[in-house]
Amino acid sequence: SWVGIVTFDSSAIIRTHLKIVDSEAVRKELINYLPTSAGGGTNICSGVRSAFQVLRGDDGVTNGDEIVVLTDGEDGSISYCFEEVRQSGAIVHTIALGPSAAKELGQLSNMTDGLQFSATDNVDENGLVDAFTGLVSGNGDINQQSIQLESSGKRIGSNSWLNGTVVIDKTVGNDTFFVMTWESVIPSILVLDPRG
């Protein structure tokens, strides 16, 4: 996979042009380009136009390329770039973070056959994890796709624990993995096979 990163508020900044993700070192480098806070308004068209510029870096076109837009969506001017998005041939996936996204944000996904998700930034909800899981599971070779069996989130206090059961049969049990997230202190995690 090739990945580039653009951040935007009232204007866009290309953080990195396309890089092939072929090692853990590249993944860590890309993580360093991700923003840790937001502010300064929302101009989604500016972000999308810069993303087009990045995507043209491999073969000069955007047709068939994919963009993931993660935003609060509080932008009344999204429709200004609808025609440019339509003509690009790119697929735009949107993740609305928070409850105040403009309805036009979903139209970006709909007009390009992209996926759309919504999430909150509450630590005990899994909206962002579920959105990115949905994006990954829908792409590529069907035999290599991940299938999400369950998603749950809960805030637990100090010296408390979360207990749950996930049923896995032989049709989905190959290469099973669990994703755990936490806010501050790394928890002790124990996963048991029913046979011990």
C-alpha cells in the first residue's frame, strides 16, 4: 500500500507525499505525521485538493485512488468542490468525528461510492477503531480480509476488570487477533482458550 498524509484546518498542509508501507519503520514514520490536536476551522475542500496533489505523485492521476477524510465536518462550503471530486475518479471515505458534521460530508462518500462512518472521541466508545476496521476489511483480496466479530468499549476504574466472551468457530478462527486500546496505563491482558 501507498500512503500520504495531509492535514487541514482552515488551510491544508501536505505532511508527506506517497510512501510505500513496507516496513514497521515506515509505519512509525507515518505515525509521526499524524496530528495530535485540532483547531483553526475546517476547510475540507482544501484538504481534499491537497490529497489529490499527493495522489497524483505516483502516476499523475487520481482515478481509482482512495482518500480517507477524518474531520469534525463543521464546514458549510464542502459543496464547492463536489464537481472536482466527481471528476477526479477518486473514492472518498469519510469519518465524521463528533455530532456536528454537515450533511454534505456524507455526500462526498456517496458520490464516489466511498464509505462513511461517524465516531466520537469518547474513550469508552469504539467508533474510530470500528471505522478504520471497516475501511480495511472492505479492501483487497477477500481471502486476506479481516472480519470483525465484536466491538465493545467500556471505561473501567482502577483495579477493575472487563470480562467477555467471543465465540469463534472454524469458519472464522484462522489468524484471529484481538485489538485492545487504553487511555493511560497499559492494562494487563489475558486471553484464554476455552480448552485452557
